Amino acid sequence: DAGVIQSPRHEVTEMGQEVTLRCKPISGHNSLFWYRQTMMRGLELLIYFNNNVPIDDSGMPEDRFSAKMPNASFSTLKIQPSEPRDSAVYFCASRPQAREHYNEQFFGPGTRLTVL
Amino acid sequence: ELKVEQNPLFLSMQEGKNYTIYCNYSTTSDRLYWYRQDPGKSLESLFVLLSNGAVKQEGRLMASLDTKARLSTLHITAAVHDLSATYFCAVGQETSGSRLTFGEGTQLTVNP
């Protein structure tokens, strides 16, 4: 199993540009999560999906952020326009079918975003 | 709102010593997780604790859960340098579905 796949691994962009982060969850997992990690704020949940449907987006900082999951094997997190304060590591995680609700989340390698 | 607090946030210890990291949470939970994160890397699942009194061990790490006290501990025995990392606890609730609430993390440094 390849694990959760994220791309790109590193992204450097200029303020005002659009940024799209991509995630492929582990096959068969039906929940997908987007997190942001910074030194100041720690690990924050931005949004999560169950069966491709957004369940809780209360962590999305503002309207500049949007996330989609068009199918079970792909999700995107888009920032438009980007700002320097968006610089962080963005993790995607997925979780198996919730037959047993205690299943843990499996994290991808992360995308390190730098907005200049 | 579920809150999860870890202490200490920073821990520097010598090889061979024992220490405990604490994770307190504010409301009833039905599952607790411990994750490890190496610098510049992703989070790796260490333990899943599901019931009061649950204890799990892997090498020099042992995790336990006391749901009545809303407390989990991660005990380190005879620390070695390879254990240097940041350790997170995360708490889930059936009422919150799939989401987890993470603690701030404990940055552990084991010195030779």
C-alpha cells in the first residue's frame, strides 16, 4: 500500500497567487481530512469528508480556502489568493471504513507551503 | 468543546532515564491515540486506546488510559536518542464522528 499521497511536497509561491494542494487517500478509506500545522497554532483541522461529502469545514480559515473531493480517490485544497500567513505544512489524512469507529487516521507526507 | 492538553510541551532528558508525558482532555471520549512526528516528517500512529485501563506497549514506550480521570500517559523507559521526536495525543468522540482533537504536542529531546 502506497499510503496517503500528497503533491506537491514543497510549494513556493508569491502572495496573491492561487495554490492547489492535492491528496490521494489510501484505497478503501472513506474519510479524508485536511490539516494545517504551524509553530504558532500547532495542528489544526481545516475540513473533513466522509464518503466524498464535506462534513465539517468549521476549521477553514476564510473564504480564500476551499476544498473538494470529486471522488473517493482524490481531494484538493485550494487557496486563492494566497497570503504569507498561509505558509505552513498542510497534511492530508485518511481513515478506513468506519465499521469500527475507533480506526486511526493515516497521515500523508505533507506539503510545505511558503508564500512570499 | 473538547480540549486536549499535554504536558510538558518540551522535555529534555538523558539517555537511560525514565519519564512520563501526560495528556488531559476535557469531556468524555471513547478513543485516544498517540502519534509520533519526527522533524520535517509526517505523523505516525503509535497507539490506539479504547477502554478504561487500557495499556499498550511498544519497545520503550507504554501508553495507558484512565477514562474516569480523562487522562492518558505515555511512559518512556530508559530513553534512547532515537526516541527524540514530537509526540501528540489525539482524542475522538463518537458524537463528533471521524474527527480527532489533537493536543499541542510534546517535543522530546533525548541527549546522549
